[in-house]
Amino acid sequence: MKSKLYFKTSIISICFLILSCSKSDDTANSSISINPPKWIHGTWLSGSAGFRFEVNDFITITSGTEISYKEQLEFYKETGEETFAEETKTDESYRLKLTFPPGQSIKYEFSKKSETVIVWENQTFKPEFSKQ
């Protein structure tokens, strides 16, 4: 069942990416705040899938396709919809809850296994991702 949910989330994410392609790259006036802790900044991969954590963004990577969740949240916010990101950060873990209209949420939770390996905690098999 988890793989079906992951597949549906991936399809929804790709749809968001397509919808946001015409959006301006001007994020200076954004009210969306995604600020991962410094220890997780960078690109983390397991095969062709993974994540990139930037100073002000969270990006998923699937077979070379990158989806910026900050851009997705900003896209919906610009249309007048309520969107937001909630974060919980420690020196060993990072939790992110992204809320899109109409109240749909995506949750991510990562833990630091080492300086070069993180674990995606809210998945059944807790996959590990290596820093690139």
C-alpha cells in the first residue's frame, strides 16, 4: 500500500511541476518558508531517486526529474489558496509537512545516520540516501 501512495504522490508532484513551469523565478517576495537545517543541505541519492535540500527549498528527484516544493507552494499561494510548510529541526532529524489546497498534506521525515547517509524515516523500509 505504501508503494501505491508513493506512486500517487509522485504523479501528483509531476502534475504540480507541469503546472508551475510558467511561473516566474522571482522568489524574493515569497512568504513560503522552507529552511532545512545545515547538516542536511546538499543532494542525497539512492539510485536515480533522492532529495536536494537547499537553504530555502526542498526538492525531490526521480529519474532526473526535479520538483521544487517551495515553487509548488508558491504557485498555489499566488492563486489565493492557503499553503504552508511546517518544519521540526534538530541536529539529528528533519521533519517537513507541506500543506496544499484543499488541505492535502505531504509529510517527510529524515534522520542523520552519518555525515554521508540519511534515512527517510516515514517509509516502510526506511531507505538510505548517500550524499553526493
